[in-house]
Amino acid sequence: MTARSRRLRTTTATRLVASAAAAVLLATGCATTTTDPATAPGGSDPSGSGATVQPDGSEDTAAAVDPDEPLGWGPTVGELEDARELVATYSSEQLAGQVIVGRYAGTDPEVPAQLVRDLHLAGVCVTADNVLDEAQVLATTAAVSEAVAESGRDFPAVIGVDEEGGTVAHLRGVATTFPAFAAAGSAIDNAGRRGRVAVKQAAYATGMELRALGFTWVYAPVADVTIGAADVTIGSRSPSTDPDLAGAAVKQAVTGYDRSGTVSTTKHFPGHGGATADSHLTLPVLTETMAELEARDLPPFEKAIEAGAPSVMIGHLDVQALAPGTPSSIAPETYAYLREELGFGGVAITDSLGMGAVAGIPALAVKALEAGADLLLMPADTRRTHATVTAALEDGTLDRARVEEAAARVVALQRWQARIAAERPVGEDVEEQAAAASAALSAAAYGS
């Protein structure tokens, strides 16, 4: 048995304990709570506020709902209610940490672990600059997981990575190489049902392999519809130039990731594929009308939400039809559209807050939370951002109820992740399964 296989068994046992602890908490929770857009008998609650919306528009917060009823984005009603009760007890420092996924430098596993301990972070993002080899990656994810457990949290850390396939694969040399996501659209176009199965299996295998390495999140799939050569950022990361094909690919990928027990992140809402500038460097401007966006950019996100997307990443874009002159990641209109028009109830995570598109914006993290973000990804300075959010909570600049809403979604989603992972242990042949899935996707897209 390899060291990796031994760690798999240890990790699975740990998560079973965490899942059992969550179940105990759930059993003592309130059985009369509220529901989700997918289950509300009278209407929808896209904000995730928890109220059952009646036909007349009023909210009935006393409606009895089965706590085991699943929400449309993963967790159960009971898991979300329990999470709300938990974060209500958090100090300002703990609450601020629970909505931040930190950035760190270097390859020493103790560095991100100490950051999590000091700041009560939800977790960290691992980039290529943080990776040496498999043993070092395993040590890093284990150290971060242990830091979260030491804090008394009975749910996993958010440990995410950009592992889309193709050019964006931060675990190159450690995890299996998959083709760029453009292969997903090609596979469905060329091979029909066989292609859809290949896309779903590729996502499932990726998710299982990431879990074997200690990750809980993947920042994929890309739902952006590329416009071709003028698209300088997304390109082959996009599943297609065709919104229908892109939507079909994203739907299968989200389903595969969900089945693997890895939290997927559909990105970059409301669509980066039509941008002719790179948001890593500057703020792209999208001049399309709302009708044009709804015809080209938004359908894949709708398909992802229909498939049960647990998380959606908000891009840094100046979308003239929604909030002209304001980056979409800090524009309330962006989050309102996502929740009210598309019915998304899950975790809205920003794109990296260290990108050029949002550089220099004062109180950037506070603005993102006020707008509707639930998780702040990779601030340029994690410690400073934590201090800023904490101070804003303390002096009332930032509404505590808004941040509790955000943190509760994150906690509930992590409890879902632990539960699904415990139900679906990773097999010792995970690498072989991933290699076979990669080959099958390439064959459906480009070959025999």
C-alpha cells in the first residue's frame, strides 16, 4: 500500500467522524425551519434567507420543513439551519475568517496552516507556486485540515485548486493530466451520449483524485462561452462558442463533481468569454445588452444551477447592462441577478481579489461582502483583509447579519462535502480511473 493510499484511509475515517458529529448537531437543531428555491411550495427563496415565499409574496418562516430535505445546491435544510445557529455564536474575528479563502507564499505546509490558525480562515487556495510534489501537497492539505479541526470546527477546510485541465492545471506532475475543457464541448458535439458520459466521468474522476490529495474544492468548470480569437483570456478553457453545447458540458461536469463529493465552482459569472481584455491585468468592459448576454453568456450558468451547482465564481467584469463602471464582483446587481433571476441559492465566491481588475479599490473585501459575496478568494494580503473585515464588523460598517448569511452557506456546504465524501470513499485505483477518464474524454472529443 502506498503512502497516498494509507492517507486516503485516514482521511476517510476522519471525515466519517466529522459527519457523525454534524449529525449529532443536526439532531438537536430546530425541525421547523425554512426551505430552498427547489423545494418551496409557494415560491422561491433565491437569496437563501431561509423563508418560504408564499404566492402573495409574503414569507412564512414558521412552515414545518423536513430538516433532511436537500437544498438545490447540496446541503439539507437542517445543515443550513445548524450552520446559521453556529455562526451566530462566532466572534467578529471568527466570522471574518470563515468568509476568506487565503493566499500564501511558498511550499512550507506550516505557512498556510498557521494562517488558518491565526485568522480562523475557511481555508486556502493552493496554486502552482505552492506545489513541489505529491508528498508535499499531501502534507499541505493535511496541515490545513488539522488547523481547522484544532479550532473546534467539525467540518472540513475549504482547500481549493484551479484544476480545469489543459493550460490551467496547478497540480501538473502531481495529478492526472486532462485535456482543456474545450474537449468537453467537442465530445458532446461529436459523440452525443458517449461524449456526455465522458465529460461527466472526467469531472467525477478529477474530483475523486483531488479528494485523494486532500482537496475539498475545485475551481471548475468554466462556463464562459468564448468568442474565439478576440477572447484573450479564456480560449480553450471554454467548452464551446455555442451556448447550448457549453451548457450541456457544464451540466455534465457539475453532476460529475457533485457525485465525487468535491465542491465545484462554476465560473466566471456572468461570463468572461466575450471579454477582449484580461481581468488578471485590467477591468474588461462588456458592452452587450442584457438580451445579448442572456442569449450567449448566461445559458451555461443556468444549466449549472439546474444541475445543482454548489458554488458560482463571480468574475471581475464591467458589465454595462448590469452595473456600468463597477466590477461585477462588487456590484449588488450581479448577485441579485444570480439569485433572483437564475434562482441560485449556493455559495457565491469572488474571483481572486488580488487580480489587476480590482487592484487599488479601497475596502475591496467589505464591498464584495456588502454586494452579496459569500467567500472572498485569495485577497492580495490575507492578514490585512481579515483585519479590515473584522474592524468593519466591529464598528458596524459591515452588517453582521449579511456576513453570518455568507458564513452559514459556506459551513453548510462544507458539511455537505464531508457527508458525501464519507458516503463515497476514494478507491486505491483512483489514479488509474483518472487516466482512463482523461483518455475517454480525448477519444470522444478528437478521436476514435
